[in-house]
Amino acid sequence: MSRLIAFSFSIILILVGLRTEAANDPVVSFEGHDLMNIGKYLSIYQDESGKMNIQDVLKNPNLFVPSNSEVPNLGIANNPNWVKFEVVNNSEENKIIIDLSHPNLDSVKFYSIINSKIDSTIYKVGSAYSDRKFPHQFYLFELKLNKGEKAECYFQLQNQTQIILPISIQSEAGLFKFLQREDILSAIYIGLMLSLVLYNAFLYLATGEKHYLNYVNYIFWVFVAQMAVLGLIERVFEIRNAWISSRILTFSGALSGIGAILFVKSFLHTAAEAKNFNKLLNIFLLGYLFAIGLLLFGYILPAYKIVNIVAGGGAAIVLIFAFELSRRKFRQTKFFLFAWCIFLISVLVFVLKDYGVLPTNLFTARSVQIGSVIEALLLSFALADKINTYRKEMLELQVRELAISQENEKLIREQNIVLEQKVKERTEELQESNKSLSLTLTNLKEAQAQLVESEKMASLGQLTAGVAHEINNPINFVTSNVSPLRRDVGILQDIINQIEEIALNQDLSIEEKQIQIQNIKRLNDLDYLKSEIDFLLKGIKEGAERTAEIVKSLRIFSRIDEDTLKKADVNECLDSTLVILNTMTKEKIIVEKVYQDIPMIECYAGKLNQVFMNILSNGIYAIEKKYHENLEGVLRIETKMNSDDSKIEIKIKDNGTGIPDEVKSRIFEPFFTTKEVGEGTGLGMSIAYKTIERHNGKIILDSELGVGTEFTIILPIRQEV
């Protein structure tokens, strides 16, 4: 990163050197061009005393320093700046328009000296556009010069933010073309940004996703800030208040920065993914709020400088973090990173234009607006992709829960067979001595079986309902597209019939046939009809594919057709189980995963997933019982090779309540549980023990009351047949 920054500065210095110009021609010769930039003909003087008037300036012509830039940048200063130039009219026009295309100035005084006569025009912040000769946000001044006449012109400029001087001269016709082009470009920008704001606001109302609200807030204030830069807020809303006009640029810039921070915190999950970075963002947020406070109390220049410093530092920090996060994970972060880079490059192009490194043209002058539109579009795509990912994860979670329920059913049946056999043997031994006890035990067995079956069916029913709901959504999408598709096809058939009649009409010439066919296409809006049919067919296809994907995922996860040993990645099995338990651990428990590169093992993957589920859910229960809502619970999962190279180890450790010594010996007994009534059946650890035993492995318990519990599972890499 440091090399990249150094290289960028080197390129900028080279460009600055290449653009060094020779001394200026002191007189502008207007030949009747539509637009003539006169930046290189200007001379500049900064009045440090702040007391000089036009008479004082005329007495001291040597104070002025020539400008070597097409668009001079006077920087930020409280003192007035004087700008001088001379123009000779060598055209057939008798009117010349001086255009200062910088709408955000506190005070503009224009003096013209023609034939020793001084004329002046003064505009101040908050003045009505209707009071100007030309009611536009740009400062436009008229010079009445006959051919061959010369005028000596002066600007006295004062502003509490940065002063850029894009000054040009043009004819009245050229002025109309220039202003018309600027207004059209501004209207296009306003339309695009408002469309994005309103569309995503509608998505927020429809989905309730907080990400959309933060996105709309950010894009809206970026839009307002650019409106302020273009000087369109006072023009559109006819603001006539000097207090508001002098602060709107800095205020909107600060709020766009606040909106950017809130969106970054929400989109990149900084509170969970990078706590230190989240604290740094809060510091930048306080910087913006402090700048707004200064602005409200009248400290406009310090507030403007603070906003620029915070914006520059915040943009760089966000860019660095986004690079790091996109390298580690999160596909959506790449969208964000690309959008952020586009916007920063557009700002860099605009700044380099202001400092004369890049030429002033339509692209460089509008680069920030272009960059903000592209950024808004890319962030909208990233946000949509993020929401789709969330929904996909929820669907996968429900599918896994259904598969686990089915696996539970199978394991419980196996456990019941064992229990029935034990009860039967014990009953036979005691049958002769106490037949009534045999009857009691039989009734108890039936009650236990009913309890397990009831719990299993309730869980299965809940999961089935969830999956049915997910399948119903794409099916409804398909069925809702059939009716409009049938309508559009009918219209298309009518068009074909009409065209066929025209084609078969021998009384019409080819030109007449072509005209009538084009009229039919235009009346029926054939292009829109084709695009709508394509859209409907695409929707039906996506709905069908989505339904097939849901059914396929459900079958794969349930592993109903896998009755033989297959190789599986234990790390992936653990991750899939954590996804299912995500709602129980998210923002409540810190999950530490320490996975080593271990080989795939031969196993019944679905059954192993159930073992991990039972142990992890017990650990989560113990953590919640100890810490409640406090974010101090830690669940650590470690995989590694065993000292015996033919086996692997899985360690699952929690810092929950721990297990008392008197309970440890009974932890794997069927129906034994320390949970409250209704919170567990006591079959989870018994099923886990049997599953590990079936895999020729071991499960070891190590627990200390009040400290936590650790389960160590040892499994062979290959099963002996």
C-alpha cells in the first residue's frame, strides 16, 4: 500500500512538471468563439489587509501575479482575492459575456473599465437569482464592447471555503448553448440519483432491511452535497437566506460523511467483524458532528477544513479495511470496494483538475457526479446480493434442520430398540417374583416412546412447514407470471396476423406495406412487448430453478440415500452445523474455530453432524445459563491429527456452567438430563455416544464446575470393514 501511494505521488509530480506553462499573454483577444477559457490570462492578488477597494487596486498594478493555470485554485482564505484581466473584442459581437462558473462564493464584485469609465456589479450570498442580469447559479456579467474596444476587468472574491476560478468569455449564443448543456447534465444527474434513492427507499419499506435505510440515507446526502456543489439547491428551492446559503455546502458534506460511516458500519458488520475499526469510525463520526457544531455557531472556515480532513482520512481508512476484508471473505465486500474506489478516483480526478494537473473538460468537471452515480449503482447491486445471500443462508438452515430431524428419528428408533431389549431382559428376570412390576415397566416404556415420538414429530412438522413456505415462494412467482405471459402471447399473435394480412395484400406497394407494418409495431409497442415476454419467461425459469434447487438441497442434506460409509470433511461438517446453530450463537457467543489441515475420514456424515449438533447445543445452553445476555461466552472448536497418525481429534470446549462430579458418570445415559422440564429429552448425549462408538471412535469428557466443559472426539480416518 505504501509503495502504491508513493508511486501515485510521483505520477502527480511528473504531471505537474509537464503542465508548467510559459508566461501569460496579458490581453485576451475575443474572436467570437462560443467558449474561451481565460484562466491563463488572469493575474491574481490576495489582499491580506482586507481593506483595499478598486481605487487602491488601480493605483498598485504591480501587486498582481500572473496565473499559469487554466483554472486557478486560490485555496482557502478569509482575505479577499483580486483577479485582473484585459479583453479586446475582435469579433462582430457587441456584447461579451464573462462567465465565472463557481456557484459557491460568499461575495463577488465585478468591475469593468471601458474608455476610462468604471462600472461595477455586486452579488452576495443569499441574494435572489431574479436580481441578476442572468438568473443562473453561475456568475455571469455582460460587457458591451464594440469591435476593437478593450476592457480592463477586476473581480473581488471572498469566500470561507475553497475558491476555484473557471472563468471564460463567450457570446450570447454561446452562453445559451453552454448553460443549456450544463442544465441538461444536471437534470440527468438529478434524475438518476433520485431514481436510486426512491427505488431503494421502496425496497426498504417492502423488506424492512436496515441496510437499505442506511444506503438510502447515504446516497441521499451524497446527492444533496453534489447539488450544493453545483449551486442547484438555492436555484431549485429558491433559498434567499444568507445564513443557510453560506453553510449548506459544508453541512451537506458533513451529513454525507455521516451517512457513509453509518452505511459502512452496517454493510461491513464492523461491530462484529472489526471492533477496533468500528471504534475508529466512531471517532470520524464525532469529527463530523464537531464540524456541524462549529458550523452552527458561525465558525464556517474551521468547520469546512475539519470536514475535508475527516473525509480524506475516513475514505482512506475505509478503503484499506475494505481491501483487507475482501481478501479474507465476503463476496459483497468486493462490490463495495470497487464502488468506493470508483468514487475516490472520481474525486481525485476532480481535485487534480482544480490544481491544473489534468485539463478542464466536460469529464473532469463532472467526474464527481459521474463517480457518485456509478458508486450508487454498484452499492445497490452489492446490497441486493447481500440480501439474497441472507435469504439463501436461512433456506439452507431450514433444510439442515429438517435433515437433522429425520436423522434424529432414525437414531431414536435405534435407541428405542436397545432400550426395549434391556427392559425385556430385566422384565424376564423379575417376572417370576413380581408380575405387577413387569406391567409397570411396560407402561413406562410406552410412555417414554410416546414422549420421544411427540417431540420428534413436533420438530419435524416445524421444519417441514418452513421448507414448504420456501418452496411456495418460487412456485407463486411462476404462477403469477403465467397470466401476463398468456396475455402478451395473444397480443403477439394478433400482431403476426395483422402483418400477415398486410404482406398478402397485393394492392399495396412494398413501401406502403413497410409503413403499415411499422405503424402496427409502434401502436403495439412491440419492443416493450418482447422485453416483457423475455422478463416473464426469465421469471418462470428462475422460479422453477429455485424450486428444484430447494428440493435438491433438502435431499442432499438429509442424506436419506446414504446407508454406506463415505469420505467426508470434518471441518465442513462442523461449519454446516454452526450454520444451523447460527441463530443461537450470533451476537451472543464468540465462536473460535481452530481448524488444522486434516484428511477426509470414512464416516456416516449425517450421523456425525447430529453428534456435533448435540454437543454444541449443550455448550450453548451452558453458556447462556451462566452469562445470560452478557457477551462473554466463548465456544472453541479445534480439529487436529491425533498422536496416532491414523486418527483425528475434534475438541469442543465451552466456558459455561460446567458439569458437577456426581453427574459426569451419568452424562451418556439415555433420558438423563440436567435441563428443566420441557427443555430436553436426555437422549442427545446417549445418541452421540452410540454414534461415535459405531464409528469405532472415542468421546472423552473433561469438565469443571463453574469453569466449563470440553468434549474430545477421536475418530479413525478409515473404518475397518
